[in-house]
Amino acid sequence: MSVSLIVADSCFDGERHRPEQTTIVIRDGRIGEVVAGDLAAQNGATPAELRQADVEVVRTPFAMPGLVEGHCHLFLDGDETDQALRSAHLKQPFEGLLETAWRSLELNVAAGITAIRDAGDVHGVNTRIKAELTAQPGRTPEMRSAGFAIRKAKRYGSFLAREVQGLDDLPQVIRDVAPTADYLKIMLSGIIDFESGTVKGAPQFDVEEAKLIQATAEELGLQTSSHISGLDGLTIAAEAGINSIEHGFFMNREILAVMRDKQIAWIPTFMPVDFQWRYPEYCGWNEATVGELRKILDNHDEHLVAAYEMGVPVICGSDAGSYGSPHGRALIEDLVLMRRAGAPMEAILRSATSLPRATWGLPRADLAVGCEANVLCLAGSPFDAVEHVRSPQAVYHHGWRQLGHGTPGAAVAESRAALLVRN
């Protein structure tokens, strides 16, 4: 039996903040105990375990479950800000897109992300990655994939979605994409015109079509998600009972109330818009457009806080791969932005760990007895300063993996012999 003791100065267990020192005991990859105090210093491991097992002690300022990236596109490189190069990227052969996706996966893991939900691509890259991960039990991260999204003919989303004409062919197209989908993604709106501060074009599907999409997906056992911004489209998605609203810019409290009542999740994806507000020179935006971007973000901040207060299920996702949203770092920055908007830290971490897992049928990964060990160590507590989420040290998920900011705690993982000598 292998035994690891993670001694954290404080932790978040997936549901609540534990500000006291806590020891997490991992036996053969599962959490056996979570106890207050420093169990290693108390010789809390039994003498039999010390004799028969490889015991390591890892000390860290803060421990929490591995993060979940709720919305990303693995086949896109969010670090690339040259629009010509981004367009050329989409035209390269499948193997080139696949190579980008594997790099994106590694960047997610390096940020402490142990589960991702890919929001689809028309090339089937996300489907290939999901199949290869599934064929390798114990590979990090866990993954959910949209496969192919659906869109109205000649509307936004050609790089993500299969086309449908309307009511007549909707059910069949959904059945065609279902075999490779963990959930069904719907392109319900176009993109935002930042210069005018509005969404381009009318919603792609009306209420009747959206309800048919939802009913067909339910028949096939699939949850639904909608790429949507703008009041008209948000109203349609909420009325049809689409399971999650992704992006959701121009939100209002009336729609949030419907989402609360129907328990429709919201993934607000701050990063792509915040990047363009913060670095307008990359897009050539003038002062007026920067002002529109700020108004959009202020509305997002206000309604994010309202969503938490009202009981809307909020899930963290960054739209990584989009312009200015690099994989791994984008989710971390989304957490920082949510905190700066005024959302409670405990609720944000729940939105980035336990809630998406419960919502999407991923294995539970709380720091709780019986759960598979899935522990992220940080260099400081985000309850002291949210910026500590930028400093992952190591993650335990199917064994230890060192991340970018040194080894946990005092830079030691003590061997069984060292533990015996000290005690």
C-alpha cells in the first residue's frame, strides 16, 4: 500500500473553506481520512503502515480539488493574437489541429486543471482527443466533449457546427451528431459587435425550434448547452429550458430568475471580452469601443453576483482557445475576474470544482473520504488573496505531477525512512 499525507495550512474541500490546518490521507489513490491538524507530526499513520507502506508527507499552504475547465476549444491556440495566423490555423490539416489540441491539454494540466469540457469543433479533434484519453485509464485530465455543435444554415459557427435548415431536419441532424457527443451544443446567437455594444443578427433558432432541440436531446439522453448572448436569444434559451447558457452577455435579472427556477447553469466566460478591453491595441479598438467593452463587462459583473445571490448554478469556464484566452491561464484569470466582480470565493471555487462535476456526471473529486484523490496544491490561500490561484505547485491525480511553481510547501516530499526517523 502507498500512503501520502498532504498537510495543508488550510484547504477548500469542494464545498466549504476549512481555514484550519488539515491532513488529507491518501491510500492507494483514494482519500482515506481528512482530519484537522498535522497527522504526520502526531505519528497519525499506524505503525503497520509505516513499516509496510511507502509513506510520503507533502506540506502545502493550501489544498483543494483539481480545477474543472467548463468551456474551452482545445484545437484553438488562445495565445495567438494575429488574426491572419488564426485564420490560417483553421485551414491546416487535421494532424496540425490535433497537435495543437494535445499542447492545449498539457497547458490545462499545468494550471491545475484535472477535468475539461471541450465546446466542440467541426473537424472532430475534440472527439479524437476524448477517445484517446478514454482508452488510457488514469490519464489526466478527464474530459467531456460536445463533438459537433449545430447551427442554422449560413449562420455563425462554421468552425464548430453542422448546419440545419429548420424544424424538418433538426431531429435527424441531432441524431447524426449524438454518437460522438457527451452533450449537445447549440449555436443560438452570433457574436458581439463590440463597436456598437450589441449582438450581431437575430437568434439562430426561435422558441419552437429550441424546444424541439431540447426535447430531441432529452430523448437521446443528452444535456444541452447554448452559445448565446443578447436578451432575445437568452430569453429563448431560458424559455426552452436549455441546460446551460454559455457566455450570456447582456444578462438581466428576469432571465436569471427563470434560470434559477429551471436550474439552468450559466458559464459566463469573462476572459475573451476582458482581454479586448484590457488590450485594445491588439484589435485596433478606439476609446468609444473600449467604453462599450467596459459597459458589457460591468453588466456581466453585476449579474454574476446576482446569479450567486439568487441561486443560479454558475460554472467556471473561460472559452480558452478564443482570442486572447490561452489554455490553462484563461481559466485562472476567469476565477480572478469573478472574485474582483464581487462573487464569494467559496462559491467561485465550488463553481470550478464540485458543481461542474455533479452537473456533468464526472466522478466526485471532493477532499472527502472515499473519493478518488484529486488534489491541487497552491502556494497560498485564495481566501487570503485570489491571485494565489495563479501559483499551482503540484497536483495529485493518478499520482503526483509537479507544476510550475516549485514543489509543495517547504520543497520536500519526505520518504518513509525520514518520517520514521522524525517520529
